[in-house]
Amino acid sequence: MLSIRFNLSQSIALLLTAGRMLILFSLLASSQLYAASDFRDQARRIHDRLTGIPPTNDVLNQMATLIEAGDAEAAAMLAMENPAFYNVTLKNFVAPWTNEAQSVFVPLNDYTATVIGMIRDDIDFREVLSGNIIYTGNVNGLPGYSNTDNNHYEALEQLGPVVGDLSNPAILQRKTQTEVTGLPDAATAGVVTTRAAAEAFFIDGTNRAMFRFTFMNYLCTDIEPLKDVSRVPDHVRQDVSRSPGGDSRIFMFNCVGCHAGMDGLAGAYAKYDFDNDTQQLIYKTNGVVDKYLINSNNFKPGYITTDDSWINYWRNGQNKLLGWGNQPINGVQIDERGHAVGNGAKSMGAELANSQAFGTCQVKKAFKAVCLHDPDDYAADRAAVNAIAADFMTSGYNMKSVFAQVATYCKESP
């Protein structure tokens, strides 16, 4: 009888032990399945954010394996091999920079195509404001590039994402503006001297629009926050009244804050215009375009533009916080007062692109496009942006790497 009870007790103990082991194995298996599912969710989220479409099962498996191995950036790079990243995501990313309304609903143009090509080909992104570079289509039957219309790019876009695949280097090809548009090398300044940019920002006015939107698009700031009334007003042009409404205090304590810095730098664009009649960019080799001399009676003693020289007064004062670069830049010199000086849009573009603000801005824009919220809202996001920007500026200004790092950071976001 005792033997029977002992055997029964042993049997119950063995059953309980086996049950615990079964539960443990079930929990481990469930944990492994959950982890695998989690990696796939992260892979799917990265792909969706970067391309706008779900991955194939094969790509999803490859990305999940890379993420599990601790290389989420490689997974993001794999996602960016999908043509949709270039034909849709980047096209929509760049389009608002090309027009004053900042609309995404605009046709493909030389500005947009050039930025897409630069990102695709891992070109130092600082060249976007200074390079002798342009991308054009290469498809049989496509109308040639024209300095007077946008038919070439609209036709390329209408071919669709297969025939007109912007991710294909054989279809979207890198060239120089000198060979395509005829601008001399010294007059080229990246996207600033594309036809689309000229039509949007050099048209009418006095080219301050080009300056303003360049700052908005590439330094992520409008001009108003840069207002500094302590800067020297000696480059403020004649067309700016020194007594608006009959009150000189308005100029001294308001207008001068923007114009002192802006007019000093915007002299770089003094040889450019957009002709409404011929619908093309104009570059004046001798002298400056007439628009820089209009409304001279507003203030006769004001600055008279005679060439395309520029000076950056914002290297000093409060706007020193934009983080102007100290490394030597071709065409840029530092005067005895610490101001950068140069001639033309090319050197001024290099001055802007070597600032801390330029590097941080590109990361912020990519972050918002991929993570779908503004990085300024959270401390952790701001820290991530600063870290990615530091890497961006010390490892070749590679925008594809920025997108990969941002997508990695946001891979667990809902």
C-alpha cells in the first residue's frame, strides 16, 4: 500500500515537472515567434515609410534577418533599392522646394530630377547649392532638354515608373549644366541655376525670393527669425525705403534686421533673371541685371549693385549660431572682421552648404518625411537628429545614409 502511494506521488511529481517544462518550452517558443514577428513588423514599417508600398515576402524576410542581426540600416538600404523610393518618395520629398506655394502637386522638372539623381548616386549633397550638375532623361523618343520649357521632364514622368524609372542610372543620367544649358561653370550653382528654380524664384522681384526660399529649403529657417538690427546696413539697396510710412525708426528697428544680412548675401544673384517672354534663365556676363537697380529713388544714398559680390554679415552676431564652417572653401575668403566674402551664386551656395544649419536641416526634413512627425517636439528626437547630422557632415554628406539612419530610428514607431 505504501509502495503504491509512493509511486503515485512520484508520478504526480513527474507530471508536474513535465508540465512546467512544457510551459517553459511553450513560453520560449512563443518568445522566439514574437521576436521574429517583431523584426518583420519593423522591416515592414521601414519599407512602407521609405517607399510607400509593402515589400515582397522575399525582401521582407531579408530585411527582418538584417534587423535581427543588428543591422537595421542595411535593411533600410535594401528597401531603398525599390524604385518607388526614387519615383514617389523622393519626388514628393523634393517637389515642395521647387515652387513658392511649396506644393507637392507639380510636374517633374530639372530641379527635382537633379536632387533625386544626387541622392541616388551618393553625391556630396553640398553640391546641391554649388555644383555644375544636372540630371536629364535618356529614353528613346523623349523630347530633348529645353531652356525654354519643361516638356522633357513632364514627358519622362508620363512614361511611368517602369519606362521612366528614376532609380535607373541609364534612364536618369548625370550631366553638367555647362553641356546641357550652356551656363559657364562659374555661373552654375546646383539647383539654384536650374530652369525650374529660375522660373519660381528669379522671376520678377529683385531675387530676394531666391535667397529666402534657399534659406527655407536648405537651412530650415525663414528670414524673419534671423532678424538682427546690429548688423551693418551698408549693402541695403536703394529700393528699400529708410523711412517707411515717414518713420525712420521702422527701418532702424525692424527692416534693417533682415535687409542688412539678406542684401549683403543676395548680391550673389545679381547676374540672374528669368525672362517671361522666352521662359528661360538669363545670366548676364557683364554688369548686373536691371532689376537690381529698380526703385532707386526710394533711397538714393543706398547701395548700388555693380557686380555679384556678396558678404556674410551673419557670421557674427546672433546668427553665428547657424554654425558657419571654418574650413577653406573655394571662392570664399574671411575678411579682417570675420565676415565671409566672395563673388557669385556658386561660392555663396558653398558658404551656406558648409554651415551646421544646412546639415541639420537635411536630417530634419528626412526625419519628418520618414517618421511622419516634427523632430523638434521631443528631446529624444532632437538628440537623434543631432547625432545623425554630425555623422552626415563628417562622412561625405550622403543623403541615402541619412534616410537609412532616420528609418532605423523610427522603425518601432507606430
